[in-house]
Amino acid sequence: MHEKLPKTTPERPRRSRSWIGASLFAMGLLGGVLFLSARQSPRPEELELQQQLQQLSSQVQQLKQEQAMPAMVLTRYRNSICYIYGVYHVGLPKQRPGLRARISGTGFLVAPGLLATNRHVAEPLYEDRDADALMRRGSSPELEKLIAFFPGSPTPIAVTPIILSAHTDLALLRVEGQPPFNRQPLPLSDSATPPGDIVTVIGYPMGIAGMVAKSPPAVYDRLAYRHDDIGAANELAALSLIRPSATVGHLGDVVGDKLIYDAPTAHGGSGGPVFNSRGQVIGINAAYIDGFSGGTLGVSVQALRPLLQAAAKKK
């Protein structure tokens, strides 16, 4: 027996109302999301403020790096920067020399067993007017001694000029025997440094006198009035007091191969490396204009590259 089911009213209108409600809810939710997204998107002035904040943060980071650079390069590369001492004379054979002089300077490793310095350090007669006058009268020059004191080494090492630049005040020296402690060559810059950049100059300004002046009191009292430079240098080396100094300034201008900066220097600092703010060597310290603190002169490291190529061919 079949039971009749009661007639039912179609539910189509109820389903329509449910679809409309769901659609309205979805549209409301989407509108809310869009509204929140609009509220979360930064306004133009906020974007500009964020950019300024990022630039300021970058500038502060750069300033921190530049301030730390002198200490970093001095600590990392000190042992590769040597004090150079030399003695030369000009005179006639079998006669007392008409001129006998000493030279103080700085050199730094640019390759294993190879030092860069100034030509007037490697060849002390270079641009020496007194020596030129004697040689025009028949005297002959002779380099008696040229040695290098490396920080941390108790004894000096003989060095020999192998390449002298014909156009700039640059030279390369060969280290006779390996420097102690496997010292690393300094990194040379491949690109130009713009004026205004911070520079660090490392060397031995005032030579022996400068190192004695900053030595401990007992050493200073013993060596301050001693006139034997080589003896004083040997004693400083034995006490591990052969230590270069760093000065900091700004690169004022670049004219050809010539660098002009205001980092202070003095005789004895000739031949020292000039670092940029990235810790790369951009030049070789060469001279200063007496009485003008902004007139320190260096030779661009780019002028050193032909000498390095010539030295490589000699091997």
C-alpha cells in the first residue's frame, strides 16, 4: 500500500533570498577588505618620510664606516707598511765625499717581495740640487745603504731599487729575502675616487724622531738626544716600536696623476699609501706644501700600474 505524500510548496523563493544574502555579505566583506587596504596603504607624505628615513639611515651607516676606516686600515695593513732608511754620498774617487746624506721614507707591499715608494726615496739623488751641482763637476754618486724596517721584525731587511719611473715620483723596490710573518700586499683601487672622499695616509712622518717621540718614557729618555739614527732604529725594532702613524683628511682635487688632500704629513711619510673610504690604496704620498695644511700631494695609484707590469716582465 502506497502512502501518499503531502504536497509541498516549492522552496525556490527561500533559495533566492539565501543567495542574495550571501552575495550581500561577500560584497560587504570585499568592501571591508578594500577599505582596510586603503587605510593601510601609506599616504604620499608617509612614503616620502620613509624614503628620507632610509636615506638618513644609509648616511649614518656610511659615516660610521668612514669613521672606522682609519683604525681598520691601520690595524689590518700596519705590518705591510715599512720604514725605509738610506745613506748616500756624492764625491770624487779616493777623496772625502762632498755630500753625504741620509734618507727617511715609507714603503708598502704591492706584491710578494715588492715594495712601492717614491723615486726620491729609492733614488735619494733624484731632484737633489746639491748632488746635481757636485756631479756636474765630475763627482759620482753612490748609494751606501738602503734598508727597510717592518713592524714586528727585530732586524731590517735590505731592499734594492728595480724600477724607477721616468715621469712620476714613483719606484719599486725588491725585498732581499721574504718579509717576516707572511705579510699581505695592500689592495689597489681599480676606480677613480671623487674629490671630497675621506682619505687615510699611513707612514712614518718625521722618521726616527717621530717614532722616538711616541715611544715609552724610558725609551724616549734614552734615544731622544742620540744622533745615531740607524742605532736608534735598530733599538726601536728590537723593542717592536717600529710602528707607522695614520692621519685623516679629505681628497681636495684630482689633476691627472696628482692627488691633493689635507691629511697632514712630514718628511719620512713620503712613499706611504693613501687609502680611500673603502680601504683601497688610491695613491702614494709624495710631498707637501710647507705652510699650507691643505696642500699634501700624492701620485695616483694608476701611475704605478705600468711599473708593476714592467716588474712582472723582469721575473
